[in-house]
Amino acid sequence: MARVTTHVLDTSRGTPGTDIKVELYAIDGGRRLIASAVTDSDGRAELTGERAVNTGIYELVFRAGDYFRRSGVALPDPPFVDEVAVRFGIAEANGRYHVPLLVSPWSYSTYRGS
């Protein structure tokens, strides 16, 4: 069974994205919440823990707008970057899927990390 982890970096400040709520959804004919976590002081979160997931399509949703508002960033209404959804596939049944997010109030990027 695959494992899913993440690491959020605030590229506007050059710091870890701390206390960001992250949700993991299975996309299997619908959208089903299977896990949620909050990033730690290093911006990291383990989404699956001891509960691993099967192969298939998944989506991570990062509550970046909430993070920037709490951080005192002046955001437009609505914010340009608010909820960041990253949809990805898990093809390796025993793989580790580390999905980092680099985010600012104006942009984001992701990749499969190690």
C-alpha cells in the first residue's frame, strides 16, 4: 500500500509553510475524503500514517489562503491563490508519494519528491 506525505514551502518568505490544513481525497467515481493533516513547524505532513492507500487517482487540497491570511498577508478578495488542489495518480502499490508544494500568494508549483 502506498504512502502519501507532503512538505509546504512559503516561497514569498523563504520559510516552511506551517499550520496549513491539507486534505487527501480519493477520486473514484466521486471525491471522498480519506485523510487530513496540518503541516508541522517544518512544513511537513504525513497524510496516510499507518493507513496506506491503494493505487488510483488522488487529490491533495492545501488551504493556502487561510495560511496567508493568518500570516498577515494582505490578500485581494477573492485571493489569487486560495485552495490549491493537486490531482495525481498512484501507480506503485508500495510506493512512497511525497508531493511538495511551493506556494506564494501569487503562484504555486509541485512535483513528485523523494
